[in-house]
Amino acid sequence: MPEYRKGAHTVYDIKYHLVWVTKYRYQVLRGEIAERVRDIIREVCLSHEIRIIKGHVSPDHIHLFVSAPPRLSVSKIMQYIKGKSSHRLQQEYPSLRKRYWGRHLWARGYFCATAGTVTEEMIKAYIDQQEMPPEDDFRVTDGAQ
């Protein structure tokens, strides 16, 4: 049974697998810096009601599996996480500020995939049960037949 989250007017189960890398794939996420980036990501997620299901900090990239509210787009989530973590890490670690003199710790872009308990086949089957003939993929029924 899926664990649905609830908002004021929503019930949802939205999960994303996110991956992003350090600029130039420099292996700077080690030791104290790796632990600090993990803590910053936890803070950012908590402040935006994003639940971390699982995560991993590698020396040159981060994997994150999260559950997010529907009001947040994936691009906003990544903007919050990458922006805040880059800013704070460079503030706190002069060695990073020196290495990333252009003020960007992370490479541009990221990987994102959705995950969930409902498959495409289940959704199609559910929609098919809504009085829709199989030859029409998007039909209106008005209830009067």
C-alpha cells in the first residue's frame, strides 16, 4: 500500500530520483565537506517539505531519492538544493572558493526520473474503466446515454 502524503487540498505520492555532479567532476565531496553538503541538503529539503527517502554523497556526484509536494517543480527543487549548497559550501570552505572561482560548485544540469507505486499500465487500465471505448484515447462522456 503506498504512503500518500496530504496537503491542504491535495493527496499525492510524487517521488524523484535526482543526480547531479560537481563542476569538472572534481572529486571535492570528501570527509568534512561531504558530511556538510549532506547536512545542507537535509536542511533545504526540510524547509521546503521535501522528504529524503534515500541519498548518497559520492566524491564527484550526489544521488537523492525524494518525495516532494506537487507545488514544487523538479527544476525548483534542484535550484533550491544546488544553489543553497553551493553558496554555503563556498562560504564555509575557502579551498572550494579558490577552486571554483566562478562561484559555481555544481555542473549545469541534472538527471531526474520519477518513481512511484502506480505503473503506466495501471493508470491506462483505470482510465479505460471510465466508459471510454478503446479506439478513442481521449473522449468526453456526459453521462446521458
